[in-house]
Amino acid sequence: MVETKKDTNVTSKGKSLYLKCAGCHGQNGEMKALGKSQVIKGWDKDKVLNALVGYKEGTYGAAMKGVMIAQVSSLSKEDLEVLSEYIASF
């Protein structure tokens, strides 16, 4: 498969957005954030997107809900899509 310029831009933006996630979730989503969350490595795009949108809307999450609402509140729908695609690539 040949990577297109759009694919490269999505990957680059996703990687950039993920930088603020990596401190808690690990470089490749391999860690339980603050020892409490699920490991997100291996999640598909839809599962990631559902979680992120749910956090943003306040309808998803348990122990980490308050932390995650603050993390995603400034992200646009496009940002959430791109970030979900990037996380699903782990």
C-alpha cells in the first residue's frame, strides 16, 4: 500500500495530538494511565473514538473521567477522528 500525502498528514497530526496522551498512556498506548485506566494499545478506531467522544460529552469513563474531560475538551471532532486513527495504529 502506498501512503498518500493525506495519510502522511493524518499520521503526523495524530502523532502530534498524541504527545499530550503519551505521558499517561505510554508512547504506544501500552500503559494504564495513572495505573487506573485500560491499556488502549490494540483498540480499533471506533472503540477509541467512542471513548474520546464520550469523555468529551461526559457520558463515558469511570475513575479517569474527570482527567479525560479536561484532556479532550479543546479537541475538535476532526482532531478526535485523527487521534483515534493514530491510536488504532499501535
